[in-house]
Amino acid sequence: MTKGAIAIALAAAVCAGLAHAGVRDNRGAAYFKKGEYDKAIADETKAIKINPKDAKAYVTRGAAYAAKGEHDKAIADETKAIKIDPKNAQAYVNRGVAYGAKGEYDKKIADYDKAIEIDPKFAEAYVNRGVAYFKKGEYDKAIADETKAIEIDPKNAQAYVNRGVAYGAKGDHDKEIGDYDKAIKIDPKNANAYYNRGVSYERLGRKAEAIADYRSTLALSRLDTDAQAALKRLGAAP
């Protein structure tokens, strides 16, 4: 879950070496967005060699390491970026994601706290902190954070999905389903929203609606084993 500009804005008088680092960093960010993480890492590594103080290159390389599951390397890069630029909210968010992947939720929350302190309008920081609170079983705090993210960014489908999951954990299935409905309206290709709504329908005994949502999940994500298992459990064909 990344947000924010990664591209470097170059001053007119910048030296040639830094200009090349900026071009490479932009390309590395483009590779990252395409899911070509090894290429992103290679480009950002070259950018760092040209300019070891390029915080944004560390941020992007760290995000690429995290996407590859190399969370210790991700944490090291984001920590380096923070050392260079202590006001880089994205670095705190990215490091928080890596901490969360390692199950270190208190560290994750602390990093999101810092990101929000730097940028109180950073919706993605609230989204991710809400996930951390959910993992800790603090559902009301999770709901509050996802609600704040929605206030900042009303088109954030993932915030609705996350809040729906938290409502479901509290047993409030009407609000849960309502949030999944909103997520699907914003992003009709959000497989998680369909799957989670299907789970909620199944819990409520609304079998036909659950089957329809599980099938929609598979239409969007053919390899979703949870949806496949759910349909089998309900005696329905994919």
C-alpha cells in the first residue's frame, strides 16, 4: 500500500551526476509500479551509488524489497531514508508495512503514528495503522482509523474493506456488508470485497448471496483457494 510522489524534482542548477540519479530513480519507481521489483532494486541501487543521500531512492528500493518479502532489507532501507530525511512520511509508512509483515505490530503502529504526525492528511497511514490495530484485536481503534482514512479519501476502497472486516469482528454484519457494498461500488474489481461480503452472507445464512459473491471473487481471481473452498463447502459449482 504505497502512496505519494516518488519522482525527484531536479533544480535547474543541479550537477550532472545528481540529474542522472534523478532520472534513474524515476525509472526505478516506474518499474516498482509495474511489479518489476528486481529491476526497481537495480535502478535504485545505481541511483544510491551516484547520490548516497538520495532518500527517495532508499524509499523505493525498500518498498521493492518488502514486495519481494525481504523485510529486513526493507526496514534497513527505510531507516536509512529516515536518517537522511526525518520528515519523509512515506518512509515511515513503508517501514511500518515491513514491521507488520514480521508481526511487530507495536513498531508498525509507532511508525504510522510518526507518518501521521508529519502528514495528518496521509490517508494510507491511517489505513495501515487500522490494520495493525485490527491484528491486535483493537477493533474500535481500527474502525476509527479506517473512518479517518475515508474522510480524507472517500474513494479509498481498501479502507472500506478494512473497516468492514473490523465491523464483522464485532458482530455488526449490517455495517460490515454496507462497507463492502461501498468498496465494490468504488472498485468493482476488488476481489477481497466480494469474498469478505460472501463470508458475511454465509454467516447470516444467506447462501445464494454468498455463492454469488464467491463466484464473483473467482471471476476476478481464478486462483483464490479460499473462494474455491467456500463454494465446495456450500455445495456449489465455481
